[in-house]
Amino acid sequence: MMVSMKCSACLLLIVFTVIQSGAGEGTCVASIGGACPPTWIQWGARCYKVTTSQSHTWHEAKQACLAMRGVMVVPHSDEETEFLEDLQPQIWINCNDLETEGVWVCQEGTTKVDYRNWDSREPNKKGDEHCAVIKRCGEWTDVPCTEQYPTVCTRPISPALHL
């Protein structure tokens, strides 16, 4: 029997159980789980990679993540923010008000993210500060998109068959 499965951006955990009849009863269990590509780090159901080889402008960082088949990260919680700080302090995140001044759009790929962790004085609408960075304390600040920072890219765990 042939089974075809297509999955993108999901974590599968499927367990197959086969019981033999007759004298030799036994169980065979296989699961489809997931794994991160080499050099990526798993946290929860996602994979993460720091672009530490060089700092980028915000636009370059976004392109660097796409080239690695990922997207620029946006934290979804305080716990994820702490994880990101441990990976790399001070990183670009995919939040900006490039389209409309003062209207901050934060999204991971095409998924909008509602979590925010702005410093109490931010965003401050100073001049050309249209892109967001996580500062060393985990709070966000708006800075010019032309500044140079590393970033963390993220992607879903890749499905893998485990026998």
C-alpha cells in the first residue's frame, strides 16, 4: 500500500501500529516527527538559526533568512524572547511601520503576530526609525532600517520518518 503525504509548515506526529495475528503477535510502531536542518536549533515546534557571520540592514537580514528557506523571526511570547536573547542579543525582528507611520506590522512569513514587548519609551516615532530590534534586555526599540544587526531566522520543523 502506498501512502502519499504533503505537509508544509506543520509538525506531524502520526503513529502506525501493526498487530500480527496467529502465533507471533507483535507490535511495529513508526512515527513521523520532525527535525531541524543541520546548524539550525530546535525550540518548540520551530527551528532557529542566527546570522552571526555578519550584521545586516533590516532589508538584507530579511533576504538572508529567505535565502536560508526561513523567515525573519518575531517573538510570540516572553519565553521565546528569552530563548532568542540566549541565542543572540540585539537582533532584528520582522516588525516595521514602513507602510504607515506609527502602524507597526509584525509578522512571521505571512502570519501576523500580536505579541509586543516595546520598551516603555518606544516606539517613539523619531525620524526614520521604521524597523524593530530586540535590545539586550529583551525589550523592543525602533531604529533606522539601515543600521546593522544580526538576525535570527526561523522555519517549521521538517517532517522525518522514525522507525
